[in-house]
Amino acid sequence: MTPLSHAALPIIIAAAVDCRHIARTGAPMVNRWHILAIGISGMLPDVLDPHVLLSDRLNSWTHTGWFMGLVTVICLGAARRVPAHHRPALLLCCMAICLHIVSDLLSGGVALFPPFVGVVGDYYIPVRYWLHIDLVTIVGAYLLCWRSRHLLRAVGRKI
Ligand SMILES: [Zn+2]
């Protein structure tokens, strides 16, 4: 999938979780800077090791289970040190990075644990649908962010 959907997909999840949190507690779980960080995190594996061809992705160090494990350990360690109101966003950033690799696994494959486990996945999501997925995820992310802001206004919180 493209970096746009890699950014928008975790934002959809974060905004949906935030909407539920606002509806239950009346308080937001993430702010707009958190949403931005989650979107950037979703693109991070492609930003750290840019590539165009699938063969380059299959040799990319940022598209492995090792990288997911490293990111998870770093995020869990950092979550203990950051202020409590940043913790959900930090964990959502970790989720965004892992979701990127899982998405790429479904759209071409990744070399999951080189050299022990080779390429996992295939084009379960064909390339011809990627732009459609971009459009749907961007619109979905926008609508869910709009919904969370609307919920905040409804409960009288400053946005
Ligand atoms: Zn990627």
C-alpha cells in the first residue's frame, strides 16, 4: 500500500478509539499533535528506508519482524517514562508502525525474520486497489477526526 494509506489507517483506528473514549469519559485520549505523530509513525518504515520496488522492500530492514520487535520494546520502555497523557498516543504510534508492516505483508509481502524466516505474505490486496484504499482511508480518517472534534464540542471541551 502507499504511504498515504499507511498514515491514514492508524489515524482511523486512533480516532475511532478516541471517539469511544470521549463518548465514555467526556475527555479526549489523543490531541491533534498525537494524531499527526500516529500518521507519521504509520509511514515511518517507508521513510526510514525508502523504496519503490517490491524487491527493495523485501530487503528493507524496516519491514521485518525484527524492526517491529525493536519498535515495540522501545515504545513500551518509553511509555514508562513519558507523562501519562502521552502514553496512549505512544502506544498507538507503535501500533501504526506494526500495522504498516502487516499491511505490506498483505500487499506484496515482507521478509519477516531474515535470515530465519523468508518472505511472508503476497498480493492479497492487489496494486490496482491501492489508490482506492488511499481514498477510502483518507476520507475515513478525516471523517473520524471530524467526529471526535464534534464529540468534544458536544461535551464542551476545548479542541
Ligand atoms: Zn512499507
